[in-house]
Amino acid sequence: MSRRSESTVIAHITDAHISPNGKRTAVLKDRSVEILDDLVKQCTEYVTDLVLFGGDNIDNKDGETEIAAFLEIANRGPRWLCVTGNHESVHDLVGSGRVSKRTFAAAVEGHGISPGRYSFSEVVKNVRVIGLDTTLYGTGGGHVSDDTLDFLADELRFAEEEHIVVLGHHLLAAPWAPYRLDAWDKDYLVSNRDVVVSLLATNPRVRAYLCGHHHASRVHRIAGRGQGGGFYHILTPSPVAYPAAGRILRFEEEGMVIETIHPRLEGVIPQSLEAVMSGRKAQRYELLGTPRSFTEYVAGRDSDNNAVLPYSGPRTKGVYDSGIERRMSSVVE
Ligand SMILES: [Fe+2]
């Protein structure tokens, strides 16, 4: 598919965990600065209209230093917006070098959120982007407050753009299903996801919900009914954890084209692979009892990384007969 010059191009970079003085754990915090710098450069080279940072933008062990490094890189690239993740969702009374959610929001004011206002709604060309605060103080898990749900309902009701994309940090659906792990539900999912999904499904121009937090790659359609409806749940990996990536979304006539971008730096992929295998998530994955390996699970299939996603969904009559549907066939499970 050729790229039209007027196509809207949006990048999704989540869980960058910027940490200039960070040490390597299950994620490559020690390389986080050069990795984000390279991804933002790729966004500039791709002529991206907008970069969305999906939370856990900083690791927040050494907050002020990390914010400065994050801003320096983000401001070198295209227009950008961000939401917070659990790493930035810290109360005002914090110590040990960490910064509060309010302090982070003040530092990035003008880029989506601001102190006391942690959701946003902005337009880029023919796409409305709604940033949703899914964080809850005191937990790594997700929750969307009643006020935020009201905000979302209003934005969905009055949006006039051709496409709507919603950005949050936590997941609305479990990529590990049909296997079950309650600890992962609690840690990774939005607790009141049913109401959020129902609300998003009320507007047929909602194309995708973009999230991170789980450090894995997965694209699947949720909330569909009968022959249509629903939207894509797009989980993007962290650039500092295997498979170490960000995403580019292009809004074409035929559908949303997704591409995965990896840091173009020596050794990142093997180092991130070695690091992630040392972490708790790899160990807990074994509890699922799935025959698929952990590395295959987090890296996703081709259809999770490079695909054409028809706006109306792969089940819509007519799409079945096209080449687009054939490329989509492995996304539908
Ligand atoms: Fe997170």
C-alpha cells in the first residue's frame, strides 16, 4: 500500500522508563536515554504528525533528572502528547528523589496533561486523540475514575473527526486470554474495564485503544458485535524491554496501517532478551501453562507488528474477499 502524503501518521512510544542513572534490571534502563533518542529520531525521519508517549515515560527513581532527559529528547522530535503511567502516578508527598504525578504533569504542560488534569482531548488532522488517565494512586493496576469517564463520554459524544484514537497506560483486555492469571489481571488491567470498553464502543469512529504497561506486542479487536462494531486493542511493547519497540500508525483510506519500529542501536535486542528472561514476568508466565514460549508471547506474531487493520473490522462483509482481510486473518482469534 502506498503512503499518501495527506495520511495522518501517529507514533506510539510507551514505557520508555527514562533513567539516565538507571541500572539494568529486566529492562535496559541503562540504555533508556539513547534508545528513546533513536526512536524519536525515527519518528522525525518518518514525518510523523504526532508522537504519543503512553506513560512510564520516566522510571521515577531519580525524577527531576529523568524529566529533564525526557523533555530534552521529546522536544527534539515532532509534536508530542503524553499521559502518565503507574511510575509517574505518585502522591505529592514523596521522597527518595521521586517526583509526584503533579510535578510530572507540570513539567510536560502543553503536551496533553497538566497539574490536576490528567486526561486530554486534542486533534491532529482528521484524528481526535483522547488521552485517558488510567492510573490509581497506591497501585500499579489501572482504574478510570468517574470524572474521567464523564470526560470520555463527552468527548466521544461531540467528536466530529473521521477517526478517534484513545491512549491509556493500562490494558482493557488480557492478551494472555484464554489462559488465566489473576495476579496479572490485578497488575495490568483497568479494574473497571467493562464500563470503559462499553463507552468506547458507543462511537463507531473509535478505531483503537493504545496501551502499554505489559511490555508486549498484541493487536486484537474487541467489543465487536455480529458482523461489525468494536475497535482495535493495540498493546505496544516498551522500547527498553524485549522485543524493544515502538509503533507507527498510519491512517489510510483502506484502514489503519501499523508498523513496528526498533531501536537502531548495537546489541539492544540480545541484551533486552537476556534482561527480560531474568525478570519476574517471565517466571510468572510459566504459571499460565501455555505451550507458547514467553519470548514468542511478548514479541507477538507478524499480525501484531505489521498489519493493515480495516476500520470496520475484519468480520465485515466484503472485507473477507479482499487482500486486506487475508493479511488480517491471523489477527482474529
Ligand atoms: Fe506501567
